[in-house]
Amino acid sequence: DTEVTQTPKHLVMGMTNKKSLKCEQHMGHRAMYWYKQKAKKPPELMFVYSYEKLSINESVPSRFSPECPNSSLLNLHLHALQPEDSALYLCASSQVGVRGEQYFGPGTRLTVT
Amino acid sequence: KQEVTQIPAALSVPEGENLVLNCSFTDSAIYNLQWFRQDPGKGLTSLLLIQSSQREQTSGRLNASLDKSSGRSTLYIAASQPGDSATYLCAGLIKAAGNKLTFGGGTRVLVKP
């Protein structure tokens, strides 16, 4: 099974709302990632978790708060977002180390109104 | 800044023609290079992963090569079909980029029936 699942598929939220994105994998991968992708652009890395610990934060605003409660789950908590945060949010996972292939989920399409 | 470049940005071919997609990178200290396919509004599907010690990988109609000395990777898709229409992204895991995937801008492919 090489599947990464993400919920919800679509999310519309106001600037004062709090919402969460969820990502799950059962491939035994211990590295998990959040990416943001704007239209017609490549994905941009936001966060990396390695062995359930945050290892990379690409200077992401604090209105995005990641969480890795266990080795299979990755959450992204959203609060007080701006319209420019509207994008496709992609989760990925891989083995830890430099030889691992990254597997991506289908993404959550987020619209901030 | 480590860069990954894909030229052309868009490509249109008649069905049955072989596709040749190019990816260039500025640093030969690359751990691996991954090719992805992305359909509009969807996540990334991993097509092929080439480790730095390998010269090529093959899967069905797909063949990807890696030449570290010239900083190039090429994805060949034989006998293209309309279903191959998508955006193709290459991404390198480059040591100088902090062991993070660095994406090219993608090539949008249209296969005309």
C-alpha cells in the first residue's frame, strides 16, 4: 500500500475560523511533510517531521501549526488565515534519510474567504 | 541557490509520438532525482526515482536517465497517449539544499488524439 490519504478534500474557511487538515499513511514511513502549492507553481515545502519531531520549519507564519501525534498521522492546524493562504495543501511521506522516495497525498484545496 | 529547471514549460505532441522531458540542476551533489505526474487540481504521483548511483530507471513506457556530470535528467515516454496529458515535475534531493526536495517548474504536456 503506497497511499497517503488527506481529509478534507476541499475546505472553505473565513479568516476568523479555526480548522485542521489531516494526513495519514500506513507505509511505516517516519518522515512526513507539508507542502503548499499555488496554481501553476511547484509545491513549496512548509514543514518536515522526522520520527514525530519537527525537523524543518521553512519560516512558515504561526497561523499554520503542524502536529504529528503518532507515526501515521500528521495534522495542520489553521487559524486566522489570510486570503493569500488559499492553495492546494499537500502531505507527503517517505523513509527517513536521503534515499527515500516521497509519496504524496491527493491534497486539500483550501479557500480562505 | 540550488535550482532545478524544466524547459519547455509546455509541450504539445500528436498521439503516438515519443515524449522527451528535460530537467536540469545546478549541483551535481544530488542524492536522488524523482519524476512526478500531476493532473489538474490533484496530488503528485511518483513515476520514477533515480538514486545518484544509478544512470537510469524504467517502468513500462517510461524511462528516466540521470547524468550528474552534466546536471541533467531526461524522462522519456514512449508512444504517447492522450491519457499522458498532465504536468510533469522533476525534483532533486540536493545536499546543498538541506536534503530537501527542490522542484523544477514543471512541463505541461498535451497529447492530441
